[in-house]
Amino acid sequence: MDVVHPRCAGVDISKRDAKVCVRVAGVGRTKAKSVVTTWEAVTNSSVRLPHGCHRP
């Protein structure tokens, strides 16, 4: 099977959290590497936005 896209990502957003999976194809016989990160919902937590990303 040929690799069409060597990198791809998926996002799952729910009321409780958001999950992102990034998958990078391996070289040769090396298997693909997947990294999953999870972010909690904003409720009851502090969110820091980069300067200029929020309205006063």
C-alpha cells in the first residue's frame, strides 16, 4: 500500500474534553507513530490565551 499523506490528524470534541491524535508515517519498515493529547473543558479551570487572542 502506498502512503498518500505521510501525516494526518484527527480531532474529537465533547462536552468534557477535546482529544487530538497526530499520526506520522514511519520510514521503511518502521511503524507509524501516533501521539494523542487531551485537553479538559474550560469549566472550573484557568485558560491562558496568547497576547492579542482575546477581547477586553
